[in-house]
Amino acid sequence: MKAFIFDLDGVIVSTDELHYEAWKQTADGEGIFFNREINERLRGVSRGESLEIILERAEKKYSQEEKAQLAESKNRIYRELLKKLTPADRLEGVTETLEQLRKRGYLLAIGSSSKNAPIILEKIGYKDYFDAISDGNNIKKSKPDPEVFLCAAKMLGLKPEECYVVEDAEAGICAALAGGFAPVGIGGAAKCDGITKGLGKFSDLLEL
Ligand code: B16
Ligand code: MG
């Protein structure tokens, strides 16, 4: 194996909490029921698809224009929340573990569905850290489609079977499997079917 491709939200940084807050405010504003259980289904899927999941509970039908406005409003709230991100928001063990993996000669990349990945990486002090960044800005299809990881592997000049994909979302594990990568699950994805390894903590990556 030659590289690790990391999901961003929920793996490298705790932006999953900020997504929840922004969607909660948006759903409350519309009087739509939304809780943490529903939020779990939003991990790794695009903004538009996340909104569709939230609207399953809506009492009225939303037009395409109204949906676009809601998605934009959520993103505005989320971008405000992102302003307070600092390197201290990297998840536990991330900084040291990535350094160790680098010393062992692995290439390190990001494979995130988020269009906000560049600003997040800048805020947490990782703007120029990774060897490749594939995110919501360079893909047409969101996870569980493998496109985001296939692009990352291509940027690294590697084949999927030479890369681990580290994910916290079922959609991301499915994407990695569909693309021929070795999926490593953390958090809720540590028990997904088909994973190469489940991590109790991020630094367990050093045992691979
Ligand atoms: P944005 P990841 C994903 O990031 C999030 O998990 C998901 O909740 C979000 O809807 C998606 O990014 C799109 O984010 O609205 O910022 O473009 O886990 O793939 O790093
Ligand atoms: Mg994630």
C-alpha cells in the first residue's frame, strides 16, 4: 500500500457537529423535525442530497427554487460556524498519526464530498499539507459513488488497490468498495461490512 486517502468531515476535523448545527437551524426554521439520528444519514452525502433527506419529514412540497434557497441558507450558517475553526479542531491523534504515516513513506490525500474543503483545510492549518485534495468542487457524483476517491488516486498517480480510504460514513465505505480501495472505518463506520479494518481511535492506523 502506498497511500491513505482521508475523508475530511468526521475523520480529520469535527465539522460534523457544525453541519448538524446548521441543518438543525435550517430545519427548525421550516418547522421540520430533525434530530441526531437523521443527521447520521447526512454523513458523506452532498448538500443537495442531505436536504432531500431532511425534507422527507416536511409537510409541504418544496419547489426546486425553494430547495436551492434552503441549501444556500444552510451553507451560509455553516460558513459562519466554520469561521471559528482552528488547528485545535483537528480530531484526536490526527496531527501525530499523519506525521508518522508520512515518515513511513505513505502519500496522504483528502477525499471529501464537501465544497467547503479548501476553507476548512486552511482554517485547521492543513492548506498545503496533503499530497492531493479531491473534494466536492472536482466531482459530479457524491459518495457512495467512488468518483471522489478515484480522482484522489489519479492525482497521486496510484491505482485504487494501492490506497487505503479512511471514512466515518457508510456512504464513504460503499464508495471506497465500489472503487476498489481498501476501506478503513472509524466512528460509526468502524463496524461496516467489507472494511479492511475498524479503528477504535485514529492512531490505530499505525497498526495497519
Ligand atoms: P458541503 P465529507 C461531507 O464531507 C459531509 O460529511 C456531509 O455531511 C456534507 O453534506 C458534504 O460533505 C457536503 O458538504 O455542504 O460543505 O459541500 O465527510 O465527505 O468530508
Ligand atoms: Mg465524513
